[in-house]
Amino acid sequence: MSEDSEKEDYSDRTISDEDESDEDPFMKFVSEDLHQCALLTADPISDLCFPRTTQILLEYQLGRWVPRLREPRDLYGVSSSGPLSPTRWPYHCEVIDEKVRHVDWTPHSEPVYIPTGLEIEPLYPNSKEDTVVYLAEDAYKEPCFVYSRVGGNRTPLKQPVDNCDNTLMFEARFESGNLQKVVKVAEYEYQLTLRPDLFTNKHTQWYYFQVTNTQAGTVYRFTITNFIKPASLYNRGMRPLFYSEKEAKSHNVGWQRIGDQIKYYRNNPGQDGRHYFSLTWTFQFPHNNDTCYFAHCYPYTYTNLQEYLSNINNDPVRSKFCKIRVLCHTIARNMVYVLTITTPLKNADSRKQKAVILTARVHPGETNSSWIMKGFLDFILGDSSDAQLLRDTFIFKVVPMLNPDGVIVGNYRCSLAGQDLNRNYTSLLKESFPSVWYTRNMIRRLMEKREVILYCDFHGHSRKENIFMYGCGGSDRCKALYLQQQIFPLMLSKNCPDKFSFSACKFKVQKSKEGTGRVVMWKMGIRNSFTMEATFCGSTLGNKRGTHFNTKDLESMGYHFCDSLLDYCDPDRTKYYQCLKELEEMQKRINLEKVLDDSDTSLKDIALDPESSSRGSDSSESNDSQTYLLKLTSQIKSKKKHLKTKKERNSTIASHQDTREGQEVCDKEHLMHRHEEANSDVKEIRPNESDDYIFDYVRRQFPHQGMD
């Protein structure tokens, strides 16, 4: 079940408190009075004519059992009537009782690491004399997921080795933690091994672990030895993240970038014959006997999300226009939430609102996507006039965490099915991939009732700097439509030029990506279907060049996303057609290059702009049109410095109305003609209304505001 009700925007699926219990509810029932209501299960005692379900109650009436549907309950997991729903783990996972929490803060600009050329590459041959100080073997007790429990394994936990006063103590058996083994190879040197994604033998990228028994002023070396990817942002200046509880308590200091002698390199082949890669760094702890943490990126756990949603649900203002429901349950029976954000309208116009769909965290180790999602939610649920305008104009469907199982256990890429969910949007296996199955089904039903103007899935990227987008391509006969798909990313690059790189964007569909959300939604008929990729490192652009992104930088992308959405749907379409014209001019130049030059040398020269060549973006895969357009517009500075309400935008339009006549009108008419032709080319694919409707709709909602 999911949102199958006719009340599509606010429908809900419900469960009972018994769903979170580890005991069989039917067996609890048979020990009580037979005249009490009970849940029906697949127990042999029960009537075999009914399927196993938690939605049917049985009542004993006149000598026989009579089934009835359970009454709808209040929101669970985010309800004000009780505590948050506890996280469920695979039964064999060991989990400590301590709850890990971190303070939120904004550090000063943190520069990337600049190699000195003196970094060493430690290699560690297997030695029986080395001391194993941490070993997590619980992950390998089962070859596949069996069942889940609240709190995981209930047997007494194995305690870390504690036989030496100067030995660091390690721990990662907490939510989102990842560390498999630690070997002490020297007095102040440790070899670390990451745990692959559960029920796989790969995807070692995410790490997040605790270190205690520290000594201040001592230079320690840490080396993680089982990375799989040959290329890494650690070779481009990225530093590990560090957190000190004593710094947090005394100075309210949170996560910060640290490390010296940072090196990412290829090491000795493993026992399976595969080549692995190592990350090494040195560091001095700031305090004695401190509790510290290291992480690949800023952690954002399932518990963090539940607390955030609980605050929304308990807010009397935000809860009026943000309805939180449970889309489905994961295979571990954790909840996947869906948010419906819009101004409640009781008239017929509510069905004419277009929809915007945003999702995040399909890959659990890409925590930066959750911070972008948080920034978006903070803004769209805020009290600004622009947020109000967006809520009045659109219906937002938001799935903030598609893979909570993977997030909880500390996976990098996969769910507990051992598969990448973002390659299974075409799968019919609802039980194996419930979150993407229900998301696709929810979008399909939504498209039957209203047009979806934009879909975007937030991700993190481990090899490229900046933030950028992947879109979908178009056929030769729909070249204008192909260019229109690039307008929103181009606007986003103009609104945040120091973070978003348009030249790094790609607009094509590779065969290996046909199961991704972006491609599946595009084939379903969503013209603007994107993946937004955020680097784990930082920026090579503008004032942010050479610095790491912090959580506030990532959150600001949510604000810029909304800003660009206002630009894209502005009733005054000047910016829209200006971007389309720039794209057309760029495309003409690219086509001319192809005609004049038989070889592709010229195209390669065009693609190798300073950003892509010196900072490592993959120019061989980048779209030439975006790269050349960046060069064309590099000297153009956007006059808009902040979000504008519709009244402010229309006031600007009125003040400059006379100057827009003449040749510009001719250009706009030409572009509108091209735009209409492109829409007619895909009429059979997209039977929805034209893009002009959104502007007509906004005019009807806000008439006579500076339009005369």
C-alpha cells in the first residue's frame, strides 16, 4: 500500500503500534480473552482464507470471526503523541546504546590541502605480530538480509581491546557508522579497513567512526587501505572531517576539516587479487582523553531526519501547509516519508497547480544531498513572501530519504537488498525495492491529475568539484526541446556562480543509467528531469575557489534552487528566452565548428576551458554546448542579488517595458515560435498542457500587480 486514495495530495497509509514490536501479535492475542480484537497473521491457528496483514482486525461475533479494517491512526514516527519510531537494524548488527549527537556550526573558510610532494605512501604487509584493536565481525553472519530488530543484536556486545594506556580506542557500532577493522602497526600509527556495504563485497567509500583515549600534541597517522575507486577528491585537496566533543562543549565548535600529509594512492593487491587504494593522513588531537570522530562527509542520520520532521509536525504554522505521510516501509520496516507542501486550496484551481518533485539520499553515503534537502525545506517552509508564492503556485512532493536502511547501517551506495536503488526504478520487484517502486508509482498517479514541471534527485559526487546537474538528451528533430532542458541549470549557475558549474553539466542518457530516477521520470514524460550532484570537496569557482563546502554552503543550494524556480516560472519570460537565445547561439557555433573542421581537435580545444582543464572536471564527458556557453557568459554578471517577489519582478518589468520593444520583441517572437514547435514535437509523448499555462495561472492568481 501507499498513497492510493483518491485524496491524492494528502492520502496516507497507516500501521499499528504492533508493527514496531518484535513479538508475533497473533500469539499475543491467543493468550488473552478470545473476545478481544486482534491482528490477523499467517499463523497456522488463524483462518487461512485471509492473507497476512496488519490492516485487518478480527472481532468474535455470534460464534465466528468477523474481519474489519483498522481505523486510521495519527501520524506515526513523527506524531506528537509519542516518541519517534525507533530505528530497526538487521538482527545480527551490534549497536551500542550511546546516541551520538553533534553540534551545528559554520566554520570559517576552510582551504583545500595543497600537496607538498613529501607525502609518503605507507604499505602494510600482513603481519601476525600487529595488534588488532577493533574488529566488527557481525556484518558477515548472514549472506543476505533476513529480518530486522529495534536495536539490532541483543547479545552482549564485544568490547574493544583495552590493554595499553596509549592505544587509541575505536568504535563505529552506532547509526551511520562504518569501520570494520583497526590494526595498530606502530606506537602512533593505525591501519584501518572499511566495511563494504552490507551483503556486498564492494562500495567502500563512506567512513564514520569514533576515537577515544587521545593524547594531545602527538602526531598520529591513520591509513584506510581498502578504497576501490582509482580516482578520489582526496588527491585534489579534500581533507577528512574531524569532530571533538571537548571542543564542542567548551567552544561550540563542530565538524572541521583537518589533516596533513594527505595522500590517496594505489596499494598492494588484496587476498582476492583485486587492487585497492589507500588514504593516509596525519593529525594531532587537540585534547587529552577526548572523544572524537572522523567522517568522509558531514553525517546526517535517519534520526536527524525524524527529529526534523517531528519539529515540522509539531509546528502549528508549518504543519498547515506541510503534510507528512509514510510512503512505504523498507525491507527492514523503517519508514520512508513523503512530504506534500502547498497552500491548501479548497476550490477547483488546486487541481490546476503544477507539481515539483524532489528526492534525496537514495545513496546513503552521500550525506551532502540531505543537507541540500534541509536547505530547501528550511526555505520553502519559511515565512518569506517568495516561499509563500512558491507554495501558492506549486504542489511540492518531497521524499527526503529514499534509503533509510542504508543510512542506518552505514552503507555507502546500496540498500539492504545489496543493490543500488538508483538502478532499479524500472524494477517490478516491489518487495525488494519498495522506496523507489512506491516513489515511481506515486509520481505516475500524480501525473494523471496534474503536470509535473520538474523532478530532481539530490546526490553527492566523489570525483568532481562544484555542484552540477545531469539531465536527459533529445533527438535531432527536437533540438529546441533539448536546449530547453538546459535552461533551469543555466539559471541556477547564474544565481550561485561560486558553487554551481554549468560547464560540468551533462545532458544525455547512457545505457547504464536507464534505471535511474532521472531517466525513468524523463521517459514517463517529465521534461525537466535532473540529478543534482554535489561534490564531497568544494568549489573551483569565484570567491569559493579552493575552499571546502560546509553545511551552510550545501543548505544555501536549497535556497538557490527555489530562487531559480521562481526565475524559470516568472510571468515575465525575459530571463527564460535570454537563456534560450544564449543556448541557441552557442549551438550554432558548435555546429559551425563541426562543419569547418573534419577532426575533433577544435571541439576538444573549446571544451578545455580553465575550469575543466585545471580543476579536473571530466571534459571528455562534458557537453560541449555547456562549456562554450560558460565562456560566452563569463563576463555577464547577474543583476539579481536576492529573491524577488512577483510584485517586485512585475514592478521592474513595468519600469523597463518601453525599452524592451523593437528588435528584442522580434527575437522573443522567434524564440516563442521555436518553443511552440518543440512542444508540438513531443505532443504525443506529453499530453499535458503547454508551459505557457504556468504563467497564465500565476497571472490569474496575482492580477494587476505592476503589469500595466
